[in-house]
Amino acid sequence: MTRRLFSPFAVLIYVYAIYFGLTYSKVYEYAYWELMNLGTRIIGFHPTARTLVLYIYGAVVLACGFVGGVLVADWVSGRIDSAHEMGRKGPVILISARDWFLGLPVIRHLGAMFTISLAGWGVGMAANAAQIMASGGASLIDIASRWSQSPILVWFAASQIFWVPALLVAAKGRAQRSVAIMAFVASILALGMLGARNLPAKLILSAFLAAIYVIKPRNVLRLAVVAVLVLALAMGVVGAVTKAGIYGPSATTGLALALTYSDSVGTSYNLDRIVALTPSGGVYGGRLLYDSARALIPGITADYANYQIGEYLGGRPYFVIGGQRIERSVSLAPTLIGAPYADWGVAGVVGQMLLLGLLFGYLQKRGRRAFWMVPFLVTMASYVINGVNAGVHNPHAIVAVGVCVVVMLGDMVLAPVAPELFEPAQFDGSE
């Protein structure tokens, strides 16, 4: 029962409700002057009834998608059980290739999943270091350098959000668990140096959600408390330092609290304006999703959704950081449902939330038996949960969701045909 309370989908629902609920709180009374220094002029704002209804409707559709995903996962698991009873294993050539790979000395010693994850984590760390060197130092301190970062290097660096939880899930024995924990700490520090607090936050979240699958049930609550404290520290420190670099105020506890409130009320205000300006059929016709998806492609200049929404809502066409003028529209976070509503209206919200719910339901259910799916699930979950504030119409989140779609479809079609390959061992999370 405790595991279910901290499952990826449960955490998503908590954050979805709490973030919007903060707009009705009086947190601003404890950080009023910090909010004024941040330029927040909507202190005490409450969304309109229409926006609130749309937000709740999005949650209902998300829940329906989740139930559908669980039902599909049960159906696939039933087909896999039947295949096991019939003695079906899969193509001989694939079984032979797997046995050869598993027989390699390093794989036999460390385990396939741990070895692959460790190599992937090394690539992510190398990309992180390369970006810091290319920027001439940590962007956390020189915040203006964030806007000249390489999208490809940052994407590879962000892959640590996948590889660290994969290490945690795959680790066997004290030595491997120690390596996984050291990788977790090193990655938090490395990603924090890139100057975007959402990166270490996503890593902490994905690692926590993965750890839930492998720790003993009696330790789940203790881990949750530790994860919240580490997340608050990472978000508070990195957020306060970066905002101090952008807006000028000193990094203080009050500023960290102000950021928590302003992130909620600001994005809810943006959603409220989008709902007010946009007809129920949307205005962009899919361009926000299209541009966001191709923003990572080298040689293509395309602003992802939040920058275009910044223009749509009349945000500043440029901003100045450290005396340097950045010729780019301000990015405005629109909550999880803002971009799909601007794209296709109500239909966009329904389509996105159904898809996300389906993926969460399917992967969460199947992940209990095919544990190799867990890193994909928790990585997507970290992006979607962060997207409660910022949305998921950005290239990194689109890749995470797209990969999970491929994983789900591949498992649905191929696992019943080759169950020994897709479900190599039962995994009950008791280790």
C-alpha cells in the first residue's frame, strides 16, 4: 500500500493538485517583499471558474487514461503468461545473441543492465563536463551563458536523469548500490552547474521513484522524507542563485519560498490568460508541438512552446542578464495543459492527458514484472511532473514521452511473442 502512495502516477496527481492549490493559499504573506523584487505583480491571484473546470477536467481525463493503461497491461500480461505456459521463448537467433552478450566477462560480472547504465551515465557526465568547459565555467554562476549552451550537449547531459535511476534499479549488492548512490550525488552537482534548477530536480524525482521499486516497504516513508528535503534543497539553492543572477536580489530562504509560490501563481495566471484568449478549438493547430519536437535538430531554428506562448501572451521580446541583452522572447510556463489547449483547444487537452495517463498506467503496471521498463517510466514521470508547472511541449519531454510510447507498443506486440526476452525475470521489489 505504501508503494502505491508514492507510485509515479500518485506523485503526479499530488503535484497536479498542490501546484494549482497554492494559488488559493496565503504563502505570499511570508515572502511578500521577495515576490515584489521578483517582479511578481499578481500576488493573491485566483484563476477563473472556467480555468479551474478545465484543469479538473484534465485530471479526470488523465485518470481515465491511467485506468485504460492498467487494463491493457493486464491483457498483455495474460498473453505473456499463456506464452510461458506454451513454452514459447522467441526467435532462436535473438536468444543466442542474448546468451552471447550475457556471457561476456564484464556483463557476467556486473550484470547487463548495470553495465549498460554505468556506460550511459559516463557519457552523460562527459557531456555535462564538456558543456561547462564550452561555457567557460558553471552557468549556475554566470547565468547569461545558459542562452549559449549547446542543445545537444545539454540533452546528453540530461540523460543522467535516465541512467542514474537505471543504476539504482539494476544495482545488486552493496558495492553496486554504493556506485549508484555516488553517481546520484555527482549528477545532482553536475546538472546543478548547468544553471537550470529543473535538471537536478528531475534527477532527484526520477531516482526517488525508481528507488521505490527496489527498497523494502518499511523504508518507503523514510526515503520520501529524505527525497523531499533533498529536492527542496536543490530547488531552493539552485533556484535562488539563478534568480539572484537574473533579478538581482540576494539568495535567501525567503527568495526560495517566493519562487515556490510565484512558480505556481505565475503559471496558473498564464493558463488563465491562455483560456481567456483562445477559442475552444485552439489557435496554433499543432505548431507548438511541431516546433517543440524539432527544436533539438541541429541546423533548425525553432522556439519550443513556452517561448511562443511568451509572445502570444505579450511577454517581453528580449531580456537583459548581467548587462547582456538576450534577443529572445521571454519563456512563459503554461502548466501541463496550457500548450495543448493553445494548440488544439479542448481536444488537445484530452489527447495529451489520455496519452500520458495510458503510458503511466501501462508502464507502472508492467514495470512490476518487466523491471527494465522502470527507468523509462520514472524518467517520463519526472518530466511530466515537472511539466505540471512548465508543460511538456519541449524537446526533452517530448523525447521522454516518445520513447515510452515506443517501449509500450514494442512490449505489447513483441513480449507475447518472445516472453523470455521481454520479461526475463520476475521482479517483486523485495531486494
